[in-house]
Amino acid sequence: MNPPARATPVLMLLICVICWGSVFPISKVLLQSVSGLSLLMWRFLIALVCVCLYLLVQRKPWPTLSGSQYLVLAALGVLGVGSFNLALYEGLPYTEATNGALIMALSPLVTSIAAGALARRWLSVQQWISLTIGLIGVTLVITNGDVMSLLQHGLNRGDLLISIGMLCWAAFTIASQRVSHWLPPMSFTLVTMTAGWLAVSVYGLLFKEIHPWQEIQLLNPIEWLQLLHISLFGSVLAYLFWIQGVKAIGAANASLYFNLVPVSAALIALAMGVQLSLIQILGITITIVGLSLPWLARSLWARRHQDGLPQ
């Protein structure tokens, strides 16, 4: 791929990173005015309308599958859209947005490790080093440098919930790889997002004292714009750009950009007036270095192989 052709997917991935990173600090602000369940219900309802409009413009019919296939995709939607986002939104009020983004940045590595374990493949030395460095960075951030507090009191409620959400997303990613060929990406997104939204809505309306319609009416114009942002940019545009970027430069190269999500979240949080401590900055830096090691190793190996150097 020549440089001009490569620039477009790189730009798409950078926009994707900014969109995903912005979801954490903006959602944390919105959660001061609306409950997590109500925010989830409205966010994904708006996103679903956008996906449906996109498919209509593209003249894509509603996907035709068997009943068992719909059940599998529905289960994936409940896991990867419903459970993941529910854990994220229930956890964000109890922790920093930067912490949440940093924990989520571990998901590609955790996914790779879990997939390898299921296939009975041992971790490489590079993966062990990457995982160790990444966890050191995350630990510094979530304990604010006081590691003994983690040993004495464990994770706080917010970090624990977001960690559970990260594991749900990793499980969703592994499972979806086995069935994603059933549908094109946007149709797959439509079915799983619909299932996740329905699950969250039923849970919220039947088992929680929430009032989504009343809560949404109390939002001011700025909060409405924030809701539209995380719905349109954080849920629809980012996903479309991610698909195009992965298709253009490959999943391995694209994964490096995912590692920049906590950096984006931290910068946007700073722009919104949130102060970061030196420990948080150090932890973010260490985590990004650790998560980037596998990609850097692959890049060096590919360059040496291309240049004909001894391995």
C-alpha cells in the first residue's frame, strides 16, 4: 500500500480512537444527570436508528438466519453489548474515566491470551512481558501508586465492574469470531446491538427503579449534544471506521491504535477540566509501552525479514 492510500485508514483509526476515548469522560459527566441504565437505553436506541438508516441507504435487507443462529447472536449481544456496557456504566461513577479506559485497553491482550488458552497454545515470552508491564501500569493508576491498598482492600467497586466488563468484551470478541461470517459487519452489529439494547431495557424496566423518559427530559442542551456524540460517534462512526481500518491495514497493525484509547480519554478528560496526577500519567505511559510490545516485535521481525537480515 502506497503512503497516500495508507493515510486514509490511519486517519480513520485515529478518529476511531478519539471517538472511543471520548466516551469515558463524557459518559462520566452524563452519569451525574442520568442513571447508567437510562443512558445505555437511549445511547443504543439512537445508535440502532442510525445503523438501520445506514443499511436502508445501502439497500441492505434485514438479515435472514435460522432460529438457532438468531439465538446465538442474541446471546452474544447480551454479553458484548448489554453486559459489557452495563458493567462499564455502573462502574464509571465510582472511578476515574481514565482508569476505565486504561482497564479496557487490556482487552486485546486478554482476548489473545484467552484465545490461545482455548486453543491450548502457550503464551510467548513477548506476551508474558507485555501482559506484566501492562498490568504494572494499570495497577499504578488504579491504586494511585499505593499498591499496598490493593492488597489490603482489593479493587474499588468501579474498577472491579469495569474489569468484569472488559472480560465480557474479551469473551464476546472470541465467540463472535466463530460466527461473524454469518453476516456482513453492519448487519452483525444490528442484530447483536438490538439484542443487547433489548436486554438492558428489559432489565432496567423490570428490575430497576429507573425512569428513562423522565430522565432524558431533564437533560440540558449541552448534555443532549454529549448524548448524541457518544451515540453517533462512539457507537456508530467509530465502529464503521474501525472495520475499514482493520480491512485496510490488518488487525495486528490496527490493534496498536486501540492502545491509544486511554491516551485519548486522558487528553479529553484534561480538556474537560479533569486533573491527572503524575502517577496516572506514568501508569498510562507504562501500560501503552507494555501493550505495544507485541506489535513492535512483529514490526521489527517483518522489517528484518524483508531486508533479508538473519533472524
